Amino acid sequence: MRIITANLNGIRSAANKGFFSWLQTTNADVVCLQEVKAQAADMTAEMLAPAGFYGHFHYAQKKGYSGVGIYSKAKPDLVIEGLGHLNNDMADIDSEGRYIEAQFGNLSVISLYLPSGSSGEERQAFKFSVLKRIMPHLEALKASGREVVVCGDVNIAHQEIDLKNYKGNKKNSGFLPEERAWLSDLVSRVGWVDVYRSLHPATTDECYTWWSNRGAAYEKNVGWRLDYQIATPELAQKAIASTIYKLERFSDHAPFIVDYQ
């Protein structure tokens, strides 16, 4: 089983850069998308359901903003759009289109786009609020007995080896101690597995999935690892290989591919 996660920074922009032609060459079973930046009316037939795939989306209310989706070769048994099924405390998160889950038998695949806090204190406070409120759901998923993989842009580099300039970013959103501690808690206490790190415990320069558009960051490989597949232990043990696809650029993020037995 091959699962891909890709932050598109706009599905229409990615389409113009060849994303859908590439998708047909990937032999993917499930593809998780983040930052679709479109509403249903903006989507072409190919964007809604590329040849050979079923497509499901959770759009943001704000035009040209956020939004997540899942493509799958098999038709899901159930699709859950948003977190509103949990409680009424999730409406502000759901308005930004940040969560979609597809269930296939005992397997759940989730496309998750956690907020960035880099634009200011208000958004950073919202990010912390989202992290706090989504943790109980992730705990419940881990305890459910299902095989689950959470794919997406979490907007956090976990460890110093997960970004090039860690010394200069210790006070910046995406590498704040509180954010990193949240990921550590998810892995150490709750028991989820960071699939990339389970396969590549010490890799540094080759692990990055995002590069700023400023300062020739991509050319200099001044990157961050922001895109993850975080799995329940039994599923994580089935991961046999991963790739960060950099031969073409569809976005400021690179697609992250994992093969599971």
C-alpha cells in the first residue's frame, strides 16, 4: 500500500505545474492533500476525482484558503469531514477545512492541516488551541484498535535534525518549545509513531519537505520537515520505504511517500 501526503499550496496552481500528470505515475493507493485553497465550485472534474481515484474534500469557508482532501483507489466505507462529530467546540477549526478521514475496513487515513502561527500572535494562539483540542481525539484514535495514519502538514519541525537552521528558529513558530513538546507527547506518551523517523532515525538534509520562497532556500536546501505520516504502531511496523519527491516542484512543499506492506 502506497500513501502520499502533499501540501499543494493551491490545487489549481499545482495542477498547472503538472501535479495530476505526476499523480498518474505514482501507483498510489491513497493521496492526502492539504492547502487545497479552493471551494467545490472552483474544482474541475480531474481535481474532484482524477482518473482511477475517488475524491473527497473538506473545504474552508474562506475562499482561496486552507482545505484538505483525500484521493483513493478504493471507495471508502465512510468519510468524515471535519471534527464537528466530536463536539461543538470544533466549529472554528472546521470552518478552516483542516480535517478529513477516510475509512477502509479497519484502516483510517486522515488528511490533517494544522495551522501556522507565523503570521502573528493571534494565529499562534489559535494554533496552540487547535493542538490542545485535537489531542484527545488523537488519543482516542490510538486507543480505538483501528489501524490509523495521520498524514499532513503539521507546521512543526519536531527535532533539531528536522530543519536546517534550528539555532536561528528556536523562538519562531513551527519550532517553538511548546509545539515540539506537543509532538513529543504524541509520540512518547500517546504512542503514535513518526513513520519517517522510524525509517530514517538520523537523516538530516534529505528529510526536508518545505522551503521558504525567500532567500533561495530551496536552491540552498535550507528546509524544514513539516509534512508527516504519523501512524499507530502496528501500521508503522509495516512501513518499508519512504521517498520525498523533489524531481518536480508542484508547491513550496514536496510530496512525502510511504510504502506499507
